[in-house]
Amino acid sequence: MNKRLSALFLIISSFAVAQAPKNFDTEKARVSILLGEHEFAAALDLAKALNKRVPDDVMVYGLLADASLELGNYNDAETSTQWMLNLRPGNRPALIRTARLRELFGDAEGAYEAIDLAYQSTPPTEMEERAAILTEMGHLRFSSGNLDAAEKLLQQALTASPNYPDALARLAQVRMAQKRYGDAVVLLQQRYQLVSRPGNLCELAEALQLAGRESEVKKAFAEFEAQALLESGKKDNSNRELIFYYADHAHRPTQALKLAEQEYGWRHDVYTLDAYAWALHVNGQDAQARKQIETALAVGIRDAKLFLHAGVIALKSGDRTAAERYLKQSAELNSKESEQARDLFAKLTQSARR
């Protein structure tokens, strides 16, 4: 479901659940509400109960997969997604989840094949769904280093659904990789006007910094922190962005670790493990940091930010060989972290020749 309709869906679903709390379909809607609120453990428990009641409902398996993905239970998510395909071969919701899993497992081409099949099965009248899928296709092409293909797909997404927020954000990533920082700022400003979440403001602040607009950076980060703190005790939060803000921008490592420990208590997905590892690193706990980042990478994910963090942590731990390997992997991908990895890798290799 696209993000523009998700809030309305949650309101309607909440009303339906209140009217018929024991109805199977309204209980499925309740799982979707819990997922939207980031109550992933509760969503998983309810989805499991529904699965026992009706073991051949395709979308209950989809809900099981969604909750498991967010919690970091990737093998369970894969099993649930496979059941979706077994019960209804080639169905679009299963293909979308398959693509996400394949990307997490490091199979970018397999992910693209699955999401392309999902796109081919999406009617031309479903413009927002097509925009969402095209955005994911653009992201996968960007991650694999094909900026031209990524830009083309993201422009198609914005043609299908003008101002589609995720497409604006992904196109901003392309612009930053092209060093067109001013254009990235414009796109992220448009996205933030449409979806005023703290995490979106943090991304805008970072783009402003890259664009050299220092007079606006401090204000944007201050607004982000204030907004993020208001929701930090809820599970639907911007805590991962806040962790990296405290670690890398505000240089407040204690606050970063406190938040990271809170998030780690709720979920163990690869991105939470990365944030936790980085918070441990900036607090000088590199042995524990390395354990967490390597647990994340063991899933198979190929992400420039995670590889960069793994390289820095390995270097601080005294493992130069691992550091070079991780930094090289980050440098080969696309993101602002790849630029940092290239610089660090070059310095390491130069010092090794001396």
C-alpha cells in the first residue's frame, strides 16, 4: 500500500476492528494497524494466531513475512513468502516481498527480476502502485551502480504519480551521487513538504550540508532533533536517524548508545544492528560493535553504509585486512558513504606501500 493512503487505511481499519473485533478480515486489518504502528512483535503474534485459524490465507502469510522482516527474522520471512507463492504462484504481493528479501540476502539481480515481474502484473490504471514498484526498481539499479537506469526508472515513477514521496527521495540519492547537491535539496524539500516526518527532515539536513548551505543546516538539524525526541519513546519513531545524528553530527555518544540499546531491545533487523554497532563504536566498545555489524552483514546484504561502518570498526579493532575488504566493498557501491569509503581505502592502501 502506498504511503499517501496508509493513514486513511489505518483509520478505516481501526473503525472496522472496533465494530467487529473477532471477524477474520478485521483481525487481519488489526495486524496491518500494528505493523503501521511498528508494534512488530504484537503483529507477529496476532498473524500467527490467524494463520492457525486459516492456514491457507495468502495475505496472512504476507503479514507474517512483514512482521518477521521488520524484526530481523529473515528465515521466517522467507518461509512465509514462499508459502504465498506456493498458494498463489506469481502473485504480486509475494513478488514484492521476494524482491525485498533477495536484496537483503545480497542478490540484487534476483531482487530486480522479482520486482520487474510484479510491475508487469500491475494494471496501468494502478498508477500509485506502479510508481511504488518503479521506485523500488530505480533503487535497485542505483544500488548496483547504474545511475542512468536508476534515473530513468525514477522519472517514470514520478510520471506515473507526480510528487510520489519515495521516488523524490530516491531521485535525490541519484542527484547526490552525481554531486548535484542543490537539486537533491530541492527534491528532499518537496518530499518533506509532503511527508513531514523527522527522519525526512534529517535527510534534508544532510543534503543541505553537502550543498554547503551551512546557515540552514544547524536549524534543520535542531528541528529534526526536537521532532524526533517527541516520538522517541514510541516504536514508530525516527530513532535510527537520531542515533546517527548524535553519533556523527552532535557528537553525543552517550545519547546515541542509549537510543540504540532501546531500539535493539525491540528489533534485530540489519539496519537496527548497524545503528547499534555504530553507537557502540563511537563509545569505544569496538569488540561488541564488530559483533553486531558482522551479524548484520552475515545476512548477505550489500549496503555501502554498513560496509563503511564495518570497515571503520574493523580498522579500530586492529584488523586491517578486514577493514580494507569492507571499505572496498563500500567503495564499489553507490551512496554518500561510498565516497567516504573510497577516501579511507585510498589512504589505507597508500600507507601500506610506504
